[in-house]
Amino acid sequence: MGLFQDRKQAALEKALRVGDLEKFQLAFKNGARADAPVRRSHYTIFETACNTRGRHEFISACFNENLTNPDPRRKNNPVTHEYPIHLAAVPRSTEEVRSCTWDRLF
């Protein structure tokens, strides 16, 4: 990743961390990627959103902006072997789990 892309990703990570949905969406518009790994973590931005209580709108924003095929809900993490639905269940929030389920597509 180049310096410019690193800044885009850093803006996306920060927006998720502080709960700023508007800046999160802006970072996507500027080219940040939800399937890129979070710095110093085994998880992607999308997986981190799934694993963070109160971030169901961020999960939805990932789908609305720029996630590509294959569907990230079908992909397990290569390091932890968890699927996003497992991560969403950790904070025990029904909104995060619902955001990761298949019925959101239809």
C-alpha cells in the first residue's frame, strides 16, 4: 500500500474507532477499502466493524460502498478462521448479527 492509500485507510480506521459514520462513508468515497486489513491486526475493516458493538450502520456502509466479490460474509479470516457472523455475535448485539445475515441482500 502506498502512502496515499495508507492515509485513506487510516481515516477509515479512525472513523470506525470513534464512531463517525459520516467520515467513514467519506473515506470510502476517497478510495479506502473495507476489505483491507486494520493496522497491527489480523482483521479487516469489515471484520472489525462486525466485531464492534454499536457499529451495524458501519457494516451496512461497507456493503453500500465498495465491497467486491466474493461476498465477504462467506469468507473466513485466514488467520483466525472466523467468519464475520462469528465476529458479529461476540459483542452480542442483534443489530450487528442482522447486518451480517443473508436477508440483508434481498
